[in-house]
Amino acid sequence: MSYMVARMQKMKTGNLGGAYKHNERVFETHSNKDIDPSRSHLNYELTDRDRSVSYERQIKDYVNENKISNRAIRKDAVLCDEWIITSDKSFFEKLSEEETREFFETAKNYFSENYGEDNIAYASVHLDESTPHMHMGVVPFQDGKLSSKAMFDKEELKKIQEDLPKYMNEHGFELERGELNSEAKHKTVAEFKQEMAGKEIEKQLVLEYGAPEYVNHQEEFVTKEEYQEAYEVFQNELGAWVDKSDFSWRETTFQEKIDWVK
């Protein structure tokens, strides 16, 4: 089963200009080799924002019109938390164009329902790169105040990693919870996309070459079924509450898969 991917990056004034140009493809030439300009016309926006207005102008106007304080927005304030929403390439290959759009609309609805529809500044879907994905900007604005720390603290980020996949499953998309990585929010978009490309290669090693996915406590390769059976026994003996990290069997590393194929 494929994984749900939801990764957040805090955006200040200095970040929003580049994000706007990238998401709206506002450039004559670009250095991003992942972008196929012949497919850029397939990209679309899921909000009704005026796409000719920059993100910075749009968000600042929205906050200034609704904030309770007369103070100016701080120059170093986080104006927007941008989420990249996606899954692996094989997941999207099974979906039609309509289903792909529904996937992104469903993810957007989750954030609208939990963090305010008016706070969704933009939701830009890209189909002109290797894997479909959405850049969604959520303005961390509540009770008349702008605060990323208040809206998306560590506990809330953990909650999203748990609840979003469940929400997607309830709406017909079979997805597993992605691994919770506290460092993910510190990665650049390029680093994140590079990591996703590595995961695609790793999945290909399994599907096309039969590389082993799991290793037991004796460092022997085992099947997925054997791993799941052993973990169920482990849970039954120690209780369903047990932390999976205490289970000695594990997934094979990328290098172990490569070495096995060699």
C-alpha cells in the first residue's frame, strides 16, 4: 500500500516570492529539471484566488483586514505554512485525472475543516513534474491573531500525520500513514523531492526485481507476510499498545536492496 505524504514548511516574506513564481510557473526559463514545460498547462489551482496577485500581497491583505490588533505584521512573521501533499508515483498511476483531482481536493478539505477554509491561501496542483503533488498554503490565523506556533505546534503536526491518512481512507483512498519525521519540516523542497525520488527507486527494486523488504532478528531476509505474522505475535504477547520500534524485525535499507539486486 502507498503512503500519505504531508510535509510542512514555514514561509516568511522572503520565501513567498519564490514560492509564488514556482507554483504559478512565473518564469521564462528555469533550472528545475523535474518540470516538463509541455505539461504545465495541466496544472491547476483549487481555490478561487486571483492568480495574478502575489502570495505575499494576498496574505497580508487578508490578515490586515481581519486581525484584532492595530500593530503591523512583524517583518519576520510566518505568513503561511506551505504543505506539500502527495504520495508515490505508483499510487497516482492507478488514478484517473478526475480521481487525482479528487485526491487533492479531499486533502484540501481536511485542512479547510480543521484550520479554516478562509485560511487556505492557495492550493496549487502540479502535474508537470515526475509525481503529482500539491503546494497548499495555510495561513496560521485564528482568533484574530497570526501565529504558526499556535496553529501547528509539535503535537498538532503529529496529529495530522495520524488523522490525515485516516481521513483520506474514509473518502476512498487506500493509504498508509507516512513515517513521522520531526526533521522533515527543515528540508528544502528540492531535498524533499530528492527523497521522494529515492523512495520511488526503492519501490521499483521490490516490485520489478523482487528485492527483500524485511529482515528478522537474525538478520535474515523474510517476506512481508512473515514480518506481519511475527509482529502480530509480538503484539499479542505484549499488548496492542506496544511501540513498534521495540520490535527487532525491521525493513531492509535501500543499500541492502541494492546489494541484493547486484
